[in-house]
Amino acid sequence: MRSDDRPEILLIRQTRPDVAERLGQRFRLHRLDAAPDRDAALAEIGPRIRGLAVGAMTPIDGALFDRLPNLEIVSSFGVGYDTIDVGEAARRGICVTHTPDVLSDEVADLALGLLLATVRRILQADRYLRAGQWRQASFPLTTSLRERRAGILGLGRIGRAIATRLEAFGVHVAYHGRRPQDDVPYAYHDSLIGLAAASDILIVAAPGGPDTRGIVDAAVLAALGPEGIVINIARGSLIDEAALTAALKAGTILGAGLDVFANEPHVPEDLAALDNTVLLPHVGSGSHYTRAAMGRLLTDNLFAWFDGQAPLTPVPETPARGGR
Ligand code: NAP
């Protein structure tokens, strides 16, 4: 029988059953989402918790850390960690890990799917056929990916995977980030507005958070121009959603393919009513294959930490000194 001195881990929100199962084999696992009274559960077990396992997009802040005075590590499901207060974690010496790389190809595949669906109006054509309209007339011609120039905002792991796919489609690629990268053949723009002016597809792949909030604004959309297509697989917070909706309505840009929104799962009705958009419910990494890989990496980070090793994929902002 296992002894009771196994490290105690708190699962904030169920991600996948195999994650809970794997954690339960190694740790004393507590489930906050299953607790009838969250406050009472935190008061009772909080001081014993040494590790947190958290689902994507779960807010983790100083108020929660106050309830967990012996917390060492937060292992998060997903690569984006804009809902985790990493500054506060760092101040308290708490390590935060995430699940980069294992999802990049999946998200890049979806970005290309969104792009093709938006440019060639694939979903609209499907609806047209199902409504029996094909019997009356052919589907109207669409715009094209031919001779288009794509600008990637955030040429990181996912942005690069998108870029290689765009190259295979014969689409010219340029990018903007905070600094140029030496090892890529793509043109660098030191301003987002400059990238938008030189592109007719803008693909958003930079992290969310205060530094990037609303950076795709009315001026950037105007620079993209009337043939412009916006694809967002990053975070809804990067785009001024009201400005995007206004531009789509006015036809000052052509269309948008969005996997992420400012206030998920709520999507503004006037955005959802537009015919020149393809809207997805944040499914970028949402395949069985990739979510399983993310779950394994979430648990492997906790296993490494409590084996006294360095975590596999810590975020750069917090200490990663290896478990105690
Ligand atoms: P990453 O490797 O860290 O790449 C992010 C890129 O953004 C870097 O190239 C970085 O370049 C650039 N960047 C960072 N801050 C910037 C700023 N203030 N202005 C302009 N560029 C900036 O991250 P990743 O693994 O590719 O993931 C990117 C994002 O995709 C995640 O943060 C997550 O939010 C999102 N995501 C969404 C889904 C989905 O389901 N839709 C799935 C996974 C990830 P510099 O350092 O040179 O600026």
C-alpha cells in the first residue's frame, strides 16, 4: 500500500481523464472541480498542496497562491499561460510549466485550414450545397490564395510551423516580433503596422497578455486593406474585436478566420452574424492525438519535479530549480 507521504497535488479543473488517472497513480490527488464547497476544500487541503495541475485558460493568481502556502509548482495544460500570474508565481518562488512544441503542428494545421476556409469560402459553399442552391446556380467564385502575401505576428514555435506550411502553398511570408530572427528566410518588419501594410493576410500567433492586448487595432486593419484576411489562432485579446467587426461589416477588410475570442465562450452576436467570417470554438490543439501528448507533458513535468529533477518545459519567467 502507498504511504500517505506522497506529494499532494490539486487538480483545479479536469482536463482529461488520463491526466487525473496518471497523477493519481503517483500522487495524492485532490480534485477542486469535484469539491462540493471550493472554499472549504481549499481551507482543509490548501496548506498540504505542493503541486497544481491546471486546465488551459484557468485563472491562477495571488489570491489562490495565498491559499496554497507550500505550493512549489504549477503544471499547466497548453502553451499559452496568459491567465496565470507568472510574476506573482516568480515572486513566491513557484515554478510554472506549460506544454509547448507538442501542439505546434496541430495548431498550424488548423491555421491553414482556417485560412483556406476563409479565402475559398469552404463553409459557405457547404451550406449552399446542403440548402439545395447548387441545383439553381453554381456557387459564386471566391478570392484566392494565389499571389498573396502573408504576415505572421509572432514567429515562434507555432508561427514557424505555419510559415513552412505557407511556403508549401506558395504563399510569400514575412513576420513581426520584438526582434528579427537570424535563422529564417522571411522578411522582418519592426512594426506591426508595417507588416500589415506589406501583407494581405495577417496571421496572429503571438502570446496573449498585457503586452499584446488589442495590438491588432483599427489602424493595423486599415493598413491590411480591403483584400485583407485576418487569421487568429493565438488569443482573442490580441485583436480589438469591435474594430475587427466594424472593418468586416464595412468591407475595409475582406474576411476573418478566428479560433479564439476576447471573452470565450461568448462571441459577439454582430461578429457571429457576418458571412465573411469562419468562427471556431478554440479548437486549435483539439485532436485526441495532440491533447494526449499535452496531458503526458503536463504529468511528466510534475513527475520530474517531484523526482528532484528540473521540470521539462518551464516558462522562462519563473524559477525552475528542480523539485525539493
Ligand atoms: P512562442 O514560441 O513563444 O512564440 C510566440 C512569438 O510571439 C515569438 O516569436 C515572439 O517573438 C512573439 N512575441 C512575443 N511577444 C510579442 C509582442 N509583444 N509583440 C510581437 N511579438 C511578440 O509561442 P507558441 O508556442 O508559438 O504559441 C503562441 C501562442 O499561440 C500561445 O501563446 C497561445 O496563446 C496560442 N495558442 C493557441 C492555441 C489554440 O488552440 N488556438 C493553441 C496553442 C497556442 P519575439 O520574442 O521575437 O517577440
